[in-house]
Amino acid sequence: MHLILYLKKAIVLVLLFLFSTTANAEYKYKSHSYKTFISSEMFKWEGIIKSIEDSSHLKTIEQKLELISYYYGYTGHLIGKKKFEKATKFCTIGEHFTDQLLRIAPKNSTANSYKGAFIGFRIAINKLKNMKLYDDSKAFIDKALELDPNNTQAIIDKANYLFYMPSMIGGDKQEALHLYIKGARLMEKNKDAHQNWFYLNTLTLIAMAYDKTDQDHLAKIMYEKILHLEPNYRWVKQDLYPKLLLKLEK
């Protein structure tokens, strides 16, 4: 009897240890990605990606989605910096992981959204005018929203599609802005905003959308909100916000 109780306790302790180790590893990646994001040291994401791929913490769908999220974020960063050759590499691998996940979880909303986003990245990298790729990107993102209308990843990816696609093929900057705001509010409601690079990036997209649609006063308010939440956010503090202030002075 005592041996059975001992074994049960031992099993519980092992399970608790495994859960704690996995949770700590995932928090480490989230914390590190956030710190490097706000300090404009995105090149360090290559190390995060390699660490996840080399670790044993890549078994569940959620863990695989976390890895894909770093490919997604880093590819977007590289495109913004016009480092298209490197962006192609990370986009291709990220899309490969997404395809693998979709084969085992075809109805996963987030995976469908990532697939649509990676197709969109391919369009941006190669400046393609292939209408089928536009349609494919939209189809995956729309499917993601059908599977889960409140999926923040899908909402933001839909906003990106609408904001950056030409109006002749369905682009709509005002509708995109509405979706950016909806996505940010959902993250706040779900308590998924604290030290979350994706949330902070979404607020930045809102401010940039206000700026690009001639709503400068609202852009200023949003940049000030961002810096209140994260005073050390270098991209906004040293680049985007000062440029807007100069624009307002003219």
C-alpha cells in the first residue's frame, strides 16, 4: 500500500516537473522575443528559432504554432528592412512548418491564417502580380476567420491583407484599421497584451494606419499610448513618433 502511494506521488512530481519545465521554456521564449522586439534587436530571433527547433519542446500543436509565430514575425521584419533574400529563406521554412501542421490539424484557425500570411509574404518579397496568389492568401485567412471569428491572429492578418492590397482587388484601409483595433481590444480582453510583441506590434500598425489615412491626431494619441505602455520601445520612440511630430509641425 505504501509502495503504491509512493509511486503515485512520484508520478505526480514527475508530471509537475515536466509541465513546469515546458512552461518555463515557453515563457523564456516569449520574454526574450519581447525584449529583443522592443530593443530593435530582431536578429536575435534567429537564435530563438534555433533554440526551439533544437529543443524537445516541439510536440504539441501550440508549441508548433509558437515556432511558426517567430518565423512569421521575423519574415515580416526582414521584408520591412528590404532584406528579401533572407526573408525568402525564413518565409519558405515557416510556410513548410505551417503546411506540416495543416496536414494534421486542417481546421486549426491560427495555422490557416499563418498559411495565408506566408503566401502574402511571398507576394511582397517577389512583388508578384499573380492573382491566384492573392486569392489563395485571402482564402486561407477567410477560412481561419470562419473557423474562429475571434482569432486575433486571423483578424490581424485579414487587416494586413486589406491594408496592403490594392483597392482594385479588395484592399480597404478603413476596414483594415477597424480590424486592427478589434484585434488589439480582443488581446486586451483576453489578458494577452502584457509583454506580447504581437500586441505591441498591432498597436503600432494602428498608429501607422492612422498616419497613412491622414488621421494624424489619432496617430499621435496611439503612439503616446504605446510609449506609456512600453517606454523602451525603440522603433516608436526613436523613429515613428519623432517623424510624426515633425509632420505635425509643418
